[in-house]
Amino acid sequence: MILGIPASVVYATAAIYALLVVAMLIVALLRWRNPGERYSEVASRTDSWWWMIGAFTLCILLNQTVAVIFLAFISYLALKEYLSLIPTRRIDREVLLFAYLAIPLQYYWAAIDWYGMFIVFVPVWMFLFLPPLMVLRGQTEGFLRAVGTLSWGLMMTVFTLSHMAWLLVSGDAVNPVAGGIGLLFFLVVLTQFNDVAQYCWGKLLGRHKVTPHVSPKKTWEGLIGGVATTTLVAALAGPYLTPMDMRWSALAGLILGIAGFLGDITMSAMKRDLGVKDTGGLIPGHGGILDRVDSLTYAAPVFVHFVRYFYYP
Amino acid sequence: MSKNPLTRLLRFLFFAVVVRAVILVALGLTVRNRERLPKDGPAVLAGNHNSNLDALAMMSLMPLRLLSKLRPVAAMDYFYSSSLRGWFADNIVGIIPVKRGSGKEGGNPLLLAEQALDRGEILAIFPEGTRGEPETLQAFKKGIGHLAKARPNVPVLPVFMHGLGKALPRGSALLVPFNVIVSVGEPLYGKESYHAFVSELEAAMTALAAQEKLPVWE
């Protein structure tokens, strides 16, 4: 332990910053050799990574309560962005406040490690409670669409992402190596790393499109190269951050890579349907918050239930 | 606006802390063409009007160092209907009051606004005149045309905003968080015919709105 933080997490943090410095140097070199517009988006992306990694590592390392509030705030930003993007009914304006109210409650269940409530609160209680509120407003026109979009949105922005908070809190008991924080690091860092790896492999070798109608920039080369890289890094880092040995860590990395990809294209399909390119303008070079956490919406619950099934008592 | 240093400090804190916090946390602005905003006064920001938050959101686009020059033009009958609201409007928001309909009585309802532009101030003005149906563009009143004609060298920037009418529409006191899109247009300048200017501004606003992919809200 270093300052109350598991040593391997401290080393992992240092490794992330080292990687970021290397990325920054590469981008600076590219811009120096090729000034102009061509690499300006990559440069603003890299700048944004500093802010995101800075905020994430600071809040997660500070203490558990700050970390849970930080994660809840990400859910809030994601839900707000979602509700601003989709068509909503004027009459449901106040009902949406109750949807927002689900966030503090859901993260509270996670913070006190009440798994039974945590796992049913959104898919059972919110799922059942919000439609009657809409019914009581007294307008049936567009009801099904309103209920359907709100339920899916709450699942995607609150339920799935809150798995990160529950993993952080519950992980201490099952992970003597690096605690809940080690598991959370493994999940979040590898999922984000997987996004970048798929992007880089796609840029380098990408030729064959995976989903030409949904996300035309995604290629098989990017997907396979990215998942393979993530699996390799997972195998090397897993034994230090999680209770898994090298083989199980590799399997977890493989699952994370594929789940992250599915989350990414699911959000892309939503954007296509709504006719927008980005979900917002919060993060320069990346788009909105949903553009950044799209892969986590799948990777977080899939990884958490994988670990829970095999490693929790 | 008050010269009292304590009131000025209150105004600064209101905009620097309360307004920025609400805008940042409860709303979240996506600003398009931010570089078109004026670097200094005199200038006029002409926005579409959907919510009581419009003026505050528009003023938050400008840096705090220009706060002492920022004034929203607002209707007297609404803000002076209670003394507390009147004090707040005068000293904290710093409105330039306009008496609606006073042009028909032969006076110049925009005299105070013209004087403010002569002092180099930046005005936030809502040519629709009233909030009306949220998130629906209405025909512009003529006042903005007269103001631009009287001060033809002052740039008038159309500012299209979407989302504030969903967050806090007319008739509601409950703020529901929504993201806001703000799109700043190219500056326009007053011309001989106030009528032509109003049409030009309306067209610019409609064009800004048409560039956005906005979700249905009905």
C-alpha cells in the first residue's frame, strides 16, 4: 500500500500517465511534420484525455465516497445528454425529474453494497414505477414510445454504468491483491484502452467494414487488432489488479474488448436513428459523454457479472 | 444599475457562482461558432425567447470581465410587478427596462438601450418580445430594427438557443435538466429600412435553427 492505495494501482496509474505522455509526444511529432487541420482533432482528443484521466484518477484515488459521487455524476451527465437528444413529450417534463432521482438512489445502493436492491432497482422498481406516472399525466398519444425510450435510457445510462460503483465497493472483499479499486481500474482503463487500440489498428490496417450501415469507420482489422491488444494487456495486468490469474485475465480482456465494441455500435445505431453525429459537445475531440462511455455501458455489467459469477462467494 | 459596491459584488457573485453553476451542472451548453461573439462592446446579442433563463444563459457566453457592460433589455411590466423582483432586475440582473407598447404613444421606448450602446455596453435582447410557446420561433417585433437603424455601426448577432424552454418553460417553477444548444450567427448591421433589417435577422435566426437536428418535443 502507498498512501492507502494498493501499490499495483499506483503503478498502473503511473503507467497510464506514461502512455499519455508518449501519445502526446507522437501527436506533437505528427503535427510538427504535418501542420494544419489534419491532426488537429487527434490533438484535441489527446488534450481531452488528460482532463478525463486526471479527473478519473483523482476522484477514484481520493476516497470511495468521492469516487461513487464522481461515477454518479457521469451517469447524470449521460442521462441528461440522452434525454436532450431523444424526442420527449412536453407532458412528461416533470416525470423526467423522477428518472433523474433514480441516480442518487441507485448509487446509494451501490455505496452500501446492498446487491439485492442494486440489481432490481432500475429493471424492476423504476421500470414499473415510471409508466404509471406517465399514465397519470393523462395523455396516451406517444405513450409507448415515451415509456420505451425512457426505460432503455435509464438502463443504459444509470443501471449499466452504476456497476462500476458497485464493483469498487464490493470488490475489496474478493480482491486481496488490489481491492475494489484494482478491479475498477482493470475494467475502466482496459475498456478505454480497447477503444483507442481499435481506433489505432483501424487507422493503420483497416479495410473490411464490420457494420457498414451503422458505423462505417469500424473495420474487422481494427476490431481484431484492438481486442487482441486488450487481451494481451489484460493478461499482463490482471494478476496484479484482480483476483484472476493470467489465463482468466486474458479471457476477461477478450470479453471486455468484445463487449466494449457492442456498446459502441449500439450507441452508434441510436445516433444514426436520431440523425446526429455526436451525442453532445462536452468533450472536445470526442463529442458528448455518451460518445465516451458507450463501450462501458456494455463492458461494465458484463465484466462485473463475469467476475461475480467466478470469484464472489 | 447600482453604483453601490456591495450590490455590484452581489451581482458579480450571482453571475460568477450561481448562474455559472446552474448553467454548468443543471444545463450544459454546447456553443457553436463561439469565435463570432464580440470581444468588447458596443454590441447586441439578439436571441430567441423561450424561458426566464434565456438572458442569464446568453450573458454567461461572455467572459466575466465584461460583466459590468452586459445588460439584458427587458419589459418593465413583467419585472416591476413586484418590488423585490424589480430590485433584483435592476441591481442583480442589471436590466434595461422597456415599456411595451410605448412607441405607439410617440415616445422612444429604446432610448435607454441606445444610451447604453453609446456607453459601449453589450445588450442581450429578445426580439420575439415574449417567451410564448416554448421552443417555437415567433415573429420578431420591430424594436430591434429601430435600434439597429439608430446605431448602424453596432453589430447585432443572432443567437439561436434550444433547450432552455424545455428546462424551464413559461408557467413552470420547476427546473428539469436539459442540455442546451447555442448557435451564434454572423453579425448584422442596421439599415435604412428597419423592416428589412427585422426580416434579415429573422431569416438568419431561422437558418441557424435549421442547421440543428432538434428532437421533437410536443
